[in-house]
Amino acid sequence: MKMRVVSVLFLLLFAVAFSNLQAQTDQERDLPKPVTRILFVFDASQSMIGRWESDTKFNIATRLFSNILDSLRATPNLELALRLYGHQRNYPPGDCSDTKLEVPFSDDNTSQIKKVLRSISPKGITPIAFALSEAANDFPPCDNCRNIIILITDGIEECDGDPCLVSAELQRQGIILKPFIVGIGRNFKEQFECIGTYFDAKDENEFKTALKIIISRALNPTSIQVNLLDIYGDPTETNINMTFYDNVSGKIKYNLIHSMNSKGYPDTLEIDPLVTYDIVVQTIPPVRKDSIRLTSGIHTTVGIDAPQGFLAFRAVTNATLKNTPCIIRKAGSHETINVQQFDQQEKYLTGKYDAEILSLPRIIAENIEIRQNHTTTVEIPRPGIAVIQTTTNGYGSLYLQDKGKLVWLYNMKDTPAHMETLYLQPGDYTVVFRSKYSNKTFYTIEKKFTINPGQTSNVRLYD
Amino acid sequence: MINSTPVLLLILLLFTCIGPLSGYSQQSTSEEGMNQVTRILIVFDASESMAEHWQSDTKYRIAVKVLSEILDSLRGDKEVEIGLRVYGPKRAPGPDCEDSYTMVPLGTDNISSIKSVLKGLSPSGTTPIAYSLEQTISDFGPCNRCRNVVILITDGLEACDGDPCEVSKNLQQKGIFLRPFIVGIGKDMQRQFNCIGNYYSAANEHDYQRALQTIVATTLAETSGQINLLDGHGDPSQTDVHVTLYNNVTGSAKYSFVHTLNENGLPDTLELDPLVTYDVIVQTIPPLSKDAVWIEPGKHTVITLDARQGSLSFINEDQQVFPCIIRRSGTGEAIHVQPSNRKDKYLAGSYDITVLTTPRMNFRNVDIEADIVTQLNIPASGSVTLRQLTPVVGSIYMEMSSDSLRVGELLWVDQLRSDQTVQTLSLQPGSYIIVYRPESSTRQKDTMERRFNVEAGQYVEVEL
């Protein structure tokens, strides 16, 4: 009871939040149960009249299928539909566009589906590819639906279509999940495996079993637990965003913040078992685990290494460096993985990193080691201030003196202010300047100066 | 270039005439200072073999006579100091490998004493060349505005197990002296002496005289150069950048100046020390360099570098100034961080540019063309204030736009900070998603998503 009160309060709070919102926002998602939509694509081609066991294939398939439909009656969050092929034009010659959605999706149409099946007689050709591509339009647009096709057939493609390609394309576009196929009589495993998960039904009994397995796979609740492992292999890391991408369509299926339940274990997530997942854990840098397959009805635990520690920067006083960006790269790599503000602590995967602090001069700290639960602090000297004054506009550059060599740092502004204030790290500097109005190299002025931590040096580029 | 040659010659003539008379030095501020002194130390062989007969007299007497004439011609030059070191003057029971002495210290007005000292010696000892070179350290002593020149006059090779090549190299690197001159009397010892310095073979009296004359002329020749920084048309119009000429051997900066075009719009002429080989570094971004540039004594040398540059600027619609990291295309090393409100010049070429907006903007393979301003656009960001009613954990993502290869994927932008109830961010225009959960929650199901759009210059408030 108490929990309910809390959640009501929560909802209220969010309602208030919405009304304040100036931006376009979506409704919060408290993971509502998705609707499972199953489209049966049923073979009504001529060969289905063929005798099989105790009756014709079509009659037996219809009878067993009807029994399954009865068991699905009143199942919550389930909608069914029926598409037939080969039931409108006689073979030969047959018509390769002979397929039709006979019963559209609804949550209360099992009787209608049964009625339609009883009323038709199989007579035509087998246009599987065309039937599948048409099936894409049978699913009305829906944000939170699982679209499943169950194909029941006794023959292979007869219309030069490529059902494998059609199936792959529909899955890639995220229109359907991987289909199921029941092959009646002969074994078509080889031809149908590329379309989806194939079940062989040599006899009545196998046909019944196949349908039952498919339905349970489609509907059984399945759960996953992601263990984010620390350096010791314990699942202690948490509070990180995990994104579950559909490995085939690339679409985001779940986007969650990893949590520990009240017992301190990683929380369990109910998940669609028909999808193969790529999981991205948003540590810095992110960790991926690709092609995670689940078994319907079974709880799966996935371990992902995500050991982390902290990185911080420090100078004696942070005031002048506060907003200095620090570019973080994997040690030895060129790719920027994060830009950390000097005064902000950030969490990283354990390992070695290079940091480039955009101070003047830039400071590069190499091979910074981030250790589990430990804060590594990179300390740099407190900068000093250089006030560079000129009497005229001109061209000037600032250099760091490094073992006799001049390392270029900065080109001075060509402004009428004739004064520039720069925060510089302690060290020996040289400034080289020439008036804009001089046409003799001879008038170049060179001044050396030293910056001490926290102190101001006045540099006058005139005598 | 061909067209400008007469003008250059004229300038060169002007400088060679006016220069010495007025005492006006074109040199910029440099480690040498303005009034340079050339210090010539003569290291003279007085070993036993010098007493041998050669041409019209003994080697020693001829060598002294010709040297004395040359020295007389230097009389009265206030900017030249001369000194004398002699090795092998003592007759010892065995070879004395430290038989080397400062006879006349470096100074002006000492030519007569050098001549008389040389006349009074009789060659009799061994040939400790390496040791003698080492001793020149104390002969020269520290001096910031001096050019130290060694002229070694010898008729024999090292006779004391020393390694004169190594010593010479070492002392040049330390900046004790410039590349020495050697005059080899009688035999040709080029092969052995080349590593010590510039070798002149004196097979006869006449050659010997010519060699000494050339060495002195080379040392004291007014020598000039100019640095042509070429633009996209091959014209030397690029200027106003800092140029450093490093001594190729010592690695120290010899000349340092801001490149200038003179009244005629041509690169200004510099007086250069011809005894130094230079590494030229032009501080464009990235720097240009030309190594081991040799300057011909007494001539005007044009040093040409391809310095085609273009400019990069940002059309920044935002109030904020962003650091923009500039890299050579395909490399990771930052060569410059340009603030978005500045226009900086770069060598023409291809660059990768990262603008530290949130999220970062990456421009890959940006072509900066010579004499052209390349402009990149930074859209105005929007301001977003995130308020946490209870502390939350989560991240902010940008949804990849339709023109991206990774459409549909989420680009991680930043973490939410559970310790900040109000977090203000400047975000680039786009669609964002915040994925978050109350920090205290124990269920993943409590994860929430909040989508919002950021438009340029707009303010958005998001409550979590």
C-alpha cells in the first residue's frame, strides 16, 4: 500500500513538471507492457489438399491451428491476424499475387480466423516472398508492439521471389522480429532457415508441438540481468546508462539506468526474447557487448566488464583553471573520448589514459592510471600572470624556452589595446615582437621573462 | 625571382658599402648582441718536422713569414681580436703530449708581439693537436658577442693518441668555436683533417698564402641573406611571422626576428655569419623548417620556403568563445588551439578541427587554401537548465540527425551530476534525450526518458 502512495505522489510530481516544461517532451515511459501482434501467414495453395496422415494437410493444419487459437483467447496484450496465399486463383496457371489479409489485427478475432479458414479451399500457387512483403502493411503503426510472423506452409517459393531477402529487409527495418516457419510434410530446413526460425512438422504430432513451442517462445516472459563487473569480477558497478540496440535493425529497444535492487544485486529486466541485442554501457569510454541471444522463458545473466575509477585535476588554486578543458584520450590513441572540465571529477573505465590540459602552454599528462574506486589526481603547478605591454600594434609571438629551443605557444592579438594579460604555467618564456609599421627586421624586439606560480610578470616590449 | 635579382643586387651592394662604414648592423636582437667581435686564434705547429726544408727555406720560417704578412693586413681592425697558441716548441727527452701553450692571448693591437714570438721559437717537439684544441676553451673564455674562429696551421697529424675530430666536434657543439680552418703544409692530409674542419692543402708557398687569404676573407666577409616566404603564386609576399635561425651544430638560436618586408615590399636583408650552417624555423602554424642551410661567405643567399598560408575563422553565432583544436588531418596531435573568436593563419593543407561545443563538433579534412579565408559555422547554442527534484543518475544524449551515418544511434553528451540540483548547459541545436533514474531507486523500471529540443539561442528548462 505504501508503495502505491509513493508512486502516486511521483506521478503527481511529474505531472507538475510537465506543465512547467517549455520544451517539447515525450511522455515518461514506465515501461508499459508491449502488445504482441502475431500475423499467421497460412498456406492455401493447391498442394495443401494433398493427403497427409488422417486427412488433407489443409484440414489437419486448420484443426490443430484452431485448437491453438482457442488457447490464446483472451490473452492480454495479444493481437492476431490472418493472411492467406493461394486461396483465390486456381493452379495451374496460378497467380503470383494471390495473397490477401483475410482477418486484420484485433484482440478478439479468433472465431473469425477459424471461420475464414473453414470457408476456403486451397487451390493456387505459393508466392511466399510476395506474401511476406505484403504482410509488412498488415501491421498498423505502433510504438510499443512486437510484430511476429508465423508462416505455415507445405511448399517453397514458386514465384521467383526471394523470401530470404524480403524477410531480412523487413527485420532490418524493424517492421518484424525474426519470423517462425512451420514446414508441413517435407523437410525444408535448408530453404527456410534464412527466413526465420524453422520447425519441421513431419506428422500431426510434430505440427502441434511446433505451434505450441512457437507460441510459448513468442509470449513467455523472459528476463535479463546485466552484471557490471569491477576489477575483481564482482557485480558492484551501477548507476550507468545501458542501451539495448536491436542487433538487426540497429534500433534502440531499451534504454535504462543500471540499478541495484533492494538486496544489492543487479536489477532484473523483463525483455523481448526474440531480439538479439547489442548492449552499450555508457561508461567513459563506452563498453559494448554484441549479439546477446536469449532463450525464451529463461533468465539470462550477462556479465560486462565495467571497472571504473575517478580522474581529477588539481592546481594549488583552481580559480584560473576552473573552466579549462582537459582532453582525455586512451593512452597512445588519438581519439578524444571525453572533454573534462578542470574542476570536475569524472569517472572512467580503469586503464591508462592521456590527458591534454588546454592551459598555456598545453600540458600533456601521459599514462595516467585509473584504478578501481580510486581517484587519480593529476596535479599541475599554479599558473602565473604575464602582462605584456606594447606601444604600438604589431606582430608578436610567445614562446616557451625549452632546452634552448623556442616552442611556439601563442600569437599576440593585434589590437589597439597594446596590452594583453595571459595566464601562463610557471616557466621561462620569450616574446618576439615587431611593430606593424616597421619595415626593418632590425626592429624586432625580443624579451625573455620568467613566470612564477601565482605571480605577475610585467613584460614591456619597448625600452 | 629573376625579375627582382637586380634590385636584390642593388640592396646587397648598398649594404656591403654602407654596412661597414656606418657600423650599422642589420642583425636583429640575437645571442651575439649588436657589436660582434671576431676572435681568431691561430694554433701554430712548432713541432720538429716544421724545421725541415721546404721550397725556398724551412717550413717553419716560410709559414711564419706568410702568416705575418696576412696579420699585418688585419692591423687596426677594432672588431677583430687575434691570439696565438703554439704546440711543440720544447725539446724534451721524450714526446711531451702537453707541449702546447698560449703564447699571445686574444686581443687587439698584438700583431707585433705575435710576430716576434713566432720569430723567437724553434720547432722541436711533438704534435698534440687534440690536446691543443681542448686548451682553446681557456683561450677563448666566455663571451656572448664573439665569433670564435680557430685557424690550425700544421704539417703533421695527431702524434699523441688524441682524437682531434672528436674534440673538434664536441667543442663546436658546445659553442666554444665555429667550424675550424686547417692549413696542411706539404703533404695532403685532407682525409684525416676533414672531420676537424675546413681543410686547405698547401703543397707550396703560393698555395699556403692563398689558403690563409681565403680563410681570413671567409671569416670576415660581409655576408647577407634573405628569407623568401612564398605565397600561392610563388611570390615572396608572406611575412610578419617569427623566424629563428638555429646553429645547426650547437642547436642554439643564432638569429631570431619577425620577418619583414622592406620599403620595396621585398624580404628584408639580414647580415649572417657565414661560418655557421643554419636550421631555419618559420613559426607558421604548423612551423616550417629547412635544415642545414649553408651560406656562401661574402655573397647574398636567398633562403626560400614554401609558406603558402590561408586563414581559418569561425562564424560563431554564439556568445561564448569555444576552444577549437586544430590537427593535421588524420593525426592526433594538436598543433594549435584557436579560440573561436579569432582568425589564425595556417599553412595551406588539410586539417581536422574539433570545436569544444557541447556536444563537440568535428570538421574533418578541412582544406585551408592559400590566400583564402576558410570559414566554419558554429551555430548558436541553446541554454538548458536541468532541475533535479530528487537526485538522479543518468546521461544526456543527442539523437543523431538524419544526415548522419549513425542515424538512430545516441551520441553520449554528458553525465547528469547527482550532486547538482540545478545544472546549466549550453547545447548545440538538436534533439536530446535524457535517460535517468532517481539515485535512490533500486529498480531499472524506474528509468525515465525525457526528450527535448534545443534551438539556437533559445532557453529550455527541463525538470527531472
